[in-house]
Amino acid sequence: MGRGRVRECATLRRLTALAVAAWLGGVGQALAANDAMLKLLQVLRDRGSISAQEYEDIRKVAEASDVADVAETPAEVGKRLGTVEQRLAEQDKAVAGIKTSTEGAVPPLVSKALSGKWYEKIGLRGYTQVRYADVLTEEVPPLEVPADRSVNEAESIVIRRGRFIFSGDPAEHLSLYAQMDFNGSTGAPDFSVQMRDLYGDVWLDSKKLWRVRIGQSKVPFGWVNLQSSQNRATFERPDALNVAVEGERDLGAYLMWNTAAAKQRFRDLVGLGLKGSGDYGAVAFGVYSGQGLNRSDQNGEVHVVGRASYPFKLASGQYVELGVQGYRGRFVSPVQAITLGGASVTPTQDEKGALDERVAVSAVWYPQPLGIEAEWTFGRGPTLSDDFRRIDADSLQGGYLQVNYRTQGRKGTWVPFTRWNFYDGSRKFAKNAPRMHVNEVDFGLEFARWAELELTAMVSRTFSRTRTGLFPYTETRGATRLGLQAQINY
């Protein structure tokens, strides 16, 4: 309200200056200028921008330059105008006084944001993925892909992700980030809204190389887990890395450190369209709940995680990123009764859950134009026993290898890709943590005529994939599926 008042006062000053110019320029010009000014003043008065008294005061000044008063000197007219200018200055002072008197009632962050161009300190962006999938061939039982509900005979076109991201820097040492997902729960049959991220980065130094991230955010484990689905070419993340932290996020606190060079390179990898993973620090260490996205703690214990990943830039300009990460904790898997020999049996587990620990190594040769991604993980995690009666820690391993090629031309950007996806271990987030085996290859092509729209077609050949959603946990073999996706970026 105060700024609007100041703009109105500035408008009145310009009108007054117009009257002076008209007087000094000649009587005929003054008459025309005064008529135009009075009409404009009437509009401002009728809209409530100026009061009736202000209108009368300025009108009297304008009439002072009429032909009837042509004998009046410019100095006398200036005196009249000076009186109005003085009143406007007093009004500006009053507006400033109102602002000062209310500052104590405004939260510090809001007050600081309003002191400048607050709208330049926040951002709103996002993307939407509309997907269609069809299983072309398969051997019974039907194919089940936990992360992609579009692979379902009952589905046709689905909104896989509908993300809206709010971020900003309201203070020198604080950055905020919030992301919601329309239809974020992949296991829900109905449309849903889910909180994905809600955290703050507290910067510990002026160069912003040290920070503490607090809230719900991605767990720093696995390069592909940290890479946004907006940037990833393949539809879903490889199972071996994603089963460690399904949904990629959890409640936690992490200390992150960067070098100045690494900080700039992480930014460039995304800005140059090289499908980077974003900036999660060259080194990160912290703790998180360990029980999953939007899931309450089950054992009162935290997981400990550490990661080191550094982006190198070769003399040729080629970017290469190498990393290693690991975590350790105890995980309580959800359980469900199953039927064994005609009797209902519910698997048992330690009240604190089973040991959950793994290490992963990452190597990324960014697509300039040829790109290669490779990650492999191994460790131990909650696993249903062979007799289906207990959940204990057991070995696991798996990873993926992806090759892509990025080419840009007058007609857009093309990214053909292929990926081998392998995993032999348990799926701890599934009920009863059954053991699963995945071995499949993807072939795809991504095309973007403009940055606002990306189109992707992908064919997946599944040699074997365990159905983990329902007992008995059988395998689907020899399945081929087609996926089509349109991604809108905004």
C-alpha cells in the first residue's frame, strides 16, 4: 500500500511539472495542457487514487495559469506549485512513518524480503510427465514393476509425476526448498498429492561452500537416486540403487561441503543440459530416519550415511564424475500374513528390524556427445527367509550400465540410450521384504524440439523380474513392454 501511495505522489509531481512547462511554453499550450491534466486528475479522483481535497488543490494551481491570469509571473506560479509539492512531501513522510511503525510486527525474514525485490528471491518451477505403457509380450504371471504403475493391464494413460517446486533465498544464510507431487504415490490407485521435499539449507560461510541441510530431502546415496526424474532419460531408476531408498527421500540432517570449482561444475552440468544429478556436495555426511518417504519411524534409531563424489573437468572440456557412498542402520519391514500349507503365517523380525547396510560406487562420463553411466552396490539388507517365516539380513548386489548419445541440431536435441538393469537381493520396502531378481534391458529415444517439451519412447525387454507385491513371489520372464511419455517443463 505504501509503494502504491508513493507512485501516486510521483504521478502528481509529474502533472505539476507539466503545468509549469505549459506556462513557460506559452498560453495556448498551457490551456491544452491544463485541460488534459484536469481530465486525468478527475479519473484519479474518481478511482480513489487521490482525495477530493487533493484534486481541488491541484485544480486551483492549474487554473492559476489560465489566460485570465496571464499577467501572473512564472515565479508566482512556482510559489503556488511549491505549496502543493510541500504537501506531497509531507504525505510521503507520513507513509514512511506508517511503514516504520509496523516493522516490529512483521517477521524478520518477511521484513527483509519486502525491503527489496522480494519476488526475485523466490522461484516456482516444475514438470509433468504423462505416460502410456503397454506390455506387448509376456509369459505368465503378469509383469509387475513396483516403481511404474503404468505397467498395468487396468491402466492406459497416467500422470506419473506432476511436480511443483518452490524455492528461494529469504536470508543470507538460508535457502528453502519445497516440492509437492500431484499423483506422487506410485502405489495408490487414485490421484493423490504427496510432499516430496521440505527442507532448509543453512549456509555456514559467506562463500556458501559449507551447509547443513535439515528436513525431508533426498538421501545422499547413489548418483542416479539424486538425479532428478526431470533429467533422467529412462523412465524409472534402476532397482538395485532405488530399493535402498525407495522414493529417494527421508527425514534427516546432513553436513555438506564443496570446493568452489565443484560447486560451479555441479551447476554447469545441469545448466548445460548434460543431465547432472545436482549439487549434493563433494562430501556429505549425516543421519536420517531410515524408514522411508513420508513414513513414521519404526524403531527409534537412525541410519548413518556418507558420500563423496567429485566432478572433474578434463583439458578437452569433458566432464567426468566419480563417487563412493554407503550407509548403515536397522530397518523394520512391513509384514503381511501369507498362507503356508493351509495355515496363515506372519513372518517375524527383531523389534528393531534387520541390519541394513550397503556401499555403492559410481562413475559417470557425461554425454558430450557420448555418455556412460555405471553404478554398482553390494551389502546386506532385510530379507525374507527361504521358509517364509522370518526376516533377517542377507546379502544383496546389483547395479546398472547405461550408454547414451546427445546430439543437438536445428530441429532439436536427440538422446538415444540403452541400459542394462540387474539386481539380486531383497526389496525391503515391500511387505515381508521378499527376495527379488531383476534382469532387463531398455532401449529408448528422447527428443526435445523445445526446452518446454520432451518426448520419449522406450522399449524394455525383461528376461526375469520377481513379483514382490503378493505371495507367492513368482517371476515373470520373457516380457516386452513399450512406454511413451510426454514431459512438460515449466
